[in-house]
Amino acid sequence: MTSTNPKDPVGQGRVGRPATAVALLFVASMALGASATSAKADLRICNKTSSRIGIAVGYKDQDAWSTEGWWNLPASACETLLAGPLVSRYYYLYAIDYDRGGEWSGRSFMCTQEKTFTIKGIEDCVKRGFERTGFFEIDTGEQRSWTVQLTEPGRAGLGAAASP
């Protein structure tokens, strides 16, 4: 994870577009394969776009809701967000396109901030000095490993959810 301002990662001001104006698609699919690398149980994200993106993740552990960010992912790259077997069925993601503007967002509101963060709790974000950000939900179907692929607008992705 790199400590970077997700709204302006290299000091090159950019104008964001609302989520409705950028109909970005995402496809969630379980990591498949029999190699030693794919045998690990993780939550991974793959950037299938031609842009650099910043990612935040939200989840509920044994104690409370948590959000973490920012992972900065170059075009056509993958990154493990949470290592080890998944302990929840639902995870939440928010991503921002650094190069072309726009975001992958949703209606599940959680706390974020502009610099690297781990935040416990999703209530009263603004009162606690954080930003209130809409994340989209990922249903892993209680699989132990899951990969999310963020794709360009209008580009269809393939989804698969088979047990290893």
C-alpha cells in the first residue's frame, strides 16, 4: 500500500465525474487454477483498465467493521488486498480512476480519508473527521478466495465461481 492522496496522486489536479456519468463495469470472479500461487486464499483485485486506480476495501472482522486504503494499482495489474482465507461472505470496495476520472462506488457507506488509512467503525464518519464514501458490495458466496476484476466502460468481463 502506498501513502498517496487518491484524489490527486501526483499533484496533477483532475476533475472527477460522478459515478452515474461513468458506467464502469466490474466483474467478480473466484480465483481459479491449480498453481501454488492460485492455491492461496485471498481477496484480490485486478485492474483490467488502461488507467491507474486507487482502491479501498471494507469488511467486518470478529470485532467490528473496518475500512483500509489506499492500494495504488497500475493498469493491467493485480494486487492482494486481504491475505488469507476469507472470513466473511460480503466485502466492500471503492475505487477511483486516477487518470480519466470516475469511480467504482455503491450505496454501502463507510469511512475513508485521503491518505493511507485503517479505520475501525463505519458510523459517524464525518463527525470523526473522515469522509463518508459509498462502496459497492461483493458477495463471495462464502468462498475462501475471491478476485474482483475492474474493467473499462462498455467492456464485458467473464465471471466464474467454481470451487477449487
